[in-house]
Amino acid sequence: MLNLRKLFWCLFPFALGILIGFLSTQYTLFTIKYEVDIVPSFFSVLTILIGVYIAVVIQKNISDKRVQKDIFIERLVELKEATNKIDDEINSSRRFNELNAMFKNFSSKLSILESLLSHARISKFNTDLAKLKANLLTYKRAATGAVASNNVFTYSPAELIKLNRARLEILKKIDIFILDINTI
């Protein structure tokens, strides 16, 4: 049954073309000129070539850039989640080893993003990435610069405010980064 359907849809256009050709030659509704006008033919071929170029080359570039944008946005969301995990660790247990591991994880994700950006077709964001690294360094200094006793940090209210500001700056830079990528 399936093969008959395929056969029907393969033969139907040919039969329709034969019918249209037969009707156009039998009746004088149409006149066929056996002359070729060079200029309109040239423009028709040129228009077809431009259409094929747009469909193949430009559309491929656009879809490649969209895929790259999606990858960058995914990585930036991972950075946001890592920032929130660091904040949760600071607010809950404040253990030195876990905080250092989380900051190393954040730094490695940032390095991966930087290497992706260096090889991408979208290279407008390298300066913003440097600002994000500077904000991360400020955040790490604020988080690990507190007094540690028994491998646990204790923060004063002023240090907590400084930590929160640094975290919010990182989240703000990441959000701006995502918006910039979406606008290209």
C-alpha cells in the first residue's frame, strides 16, 4: 500500500505535466515563441542564482551563527548557575575547600567560554569577558578573604554586602552578555 502511494505521488506530477502540455498545444490559448530574448533570460538566470546563493550560503551562515549563539547562551546560563551555587555555599556552610572548588569550576567554565569565543564567528564580546573575569576575581577575594576558623569562613555584615554586590555584578554582566548575544 505504501509503495503504491509513493508511486502515485511520483507519477502524478508527470501526468499533470503531460496533460497541461497536451492542452496547451491543442488549443490556441497559448502561443509558443521559439525565439529567445537574451536580456530577460540573463536576468532570469541571474535571479535564480542569487536565490540559490541566499538559500544555500547565507542561510547556512545564519544557522551556524544561531547555533553558536545558543551554545554561548547555554554556557552563560551555566555560569549563572555556578554563581548561585557559590552564593548558596557562602550562605550555608562556608567551607574553604568547597568554595575553592566552586571558584575553580567557575573559572574553568569561563575559560571554556573564552576559548569558544576566540574560535567563533561572533568575536565582539572579548572585552566584556575580561570585565567578567575581573568581577569574578573581586568576588573570589571577597569570599575567601574573610576570617577562617576550622576551615569555615565567618563574614561580617560589611563583607556580606561586598559579597552580594560582587555576585550581583557578575550576574548583571552575564545577563548583559546574553542580551548582547541575542541582539546580533
